[in-house]
Amino acid sequence: MSEMEKHVLVTGSSGGIGSSIARAVAKAGYQVTACYRGHEERAVALQAGIRDEGGSCELLRFDIADRKGTEDALTGWLESHGAPWGVVCNAGICRDNVFPAMDGEDWDQVLHTNLDGFYNVMHPLVLPMCRRRKGRIIVMSSISGIVGNRGQVNYSASKAGLIGASKALAAELASRSITVNCIAPGIIDTEMLKGLPTEEMLKLVPMKRLGKPEEVAALVLFLLSEEAGYITRQVISVNGGME
């Protein structure tokens, strides 16, 4: 099966990392469905840019925190496209604050979106992928989910949960030749860094620079490939040497 016959869904495609992933995947020849919740103008511009470069991209709008809405959107997509080759679970939010000042809404929103969103997206897709008996699932965790970050107890909890969920799902799907891997980005130059003390943060990075969204996208491309068929249940960090 050629890349042009392989559909890849990318959630959170209107964000910095998600849009870079969608562009890279389309440039590699896959048919991309760019999923997004907000920033419609960015999603439309992403689609136009991909198509201008000769790639294939369609848009699918839903909120991953909305279980019924996500199921309806993906069920309709499956009816017209069949099981995807790849799913990149990239969408997520952060609501940072020191734990004593973190209210219940900030906790709930982050966990519902980042962790429940994984279930909401993958649950409608897993059985069709199992019937196909081949595929790739890539889940975007974070360095925060590995080491824990001050002011990010909710975000770290959600991203650590994604690692556990991905490892368990990888064990379940391995016999179907479906790989499940996590990527854990470090400090990546996106809008999520707005207002944060990046100079202080860079002291933790041996390479002394921010990561680029394109560097995360390059790893996604490899994990989507046929050559990555024996890599599963792994957490790979793109972090400039952070520990």
C-alpha cells in the first residue's frame, strides 16, 4: 500500500506542533485529516498550504473532550474512509498554576481534554484498525509526564497517564501489527511557551536552545513508516538532552 492510500488523522492540527506534523505527513505523501477544535482560520490556512504544495488534506472539527461529539465525528469519517493507517493523538491543553492555587476546574479541564480525550479519540478507531490488522498510533505525551514540572501537577498527571495508557494499549494491539508509541517533547518553540520564563527553562536543556516543531514531526514520520514496524510500547523524548 502506497502512502497516498494511507490515511493519517492528526488531532490538534491548528496548534504549533500539530500543524507541523500535518504538513510533514502530507509532504511525505500520506492523505491527512487535520482534526481541530478552535482556530478555524489556522486550520483552513493549513489545508490551503498543504494543497498548494500538492498534498492531500481534509479538515475534521470536533472537541476531543466531548465524548459523544468525537464519536459522532469519527464514526462518520470511518464510514467514508475506512480504518486509518495512522492516528496522531496530539491535541492537548495546559492550565498551569502551583498546586495550592489550582482550582478544580483547571484540574478537570486538563484531565478531561488530555487524558479522557485519548479514550474519546481512540475508542471508535481501535476496532476498525484491528480488523485491518496493521497501523500506527502515536500519542503526544511530554517531558512533564516523565519528570513532573512545578506548576503543572494537572498537566504532568495527564501526560503521565497517557504514557501508561499507551503502553497498555500497545500490549493489546501488538498481535494485530498495530504499534503504539509515545513522543515526549521537551521545550518546543510554540505558543504554549508564551509568557513563560524560557531563559530560565533553557538552563535545564544541555543543547541550550528550544526545540522546533519540525523536529517532533520528523519523529512522527519515522514512527508512521513501515520501517518502524517493530518499534512499539516506547516513550521517545525530543528534548535536547533534558533528564
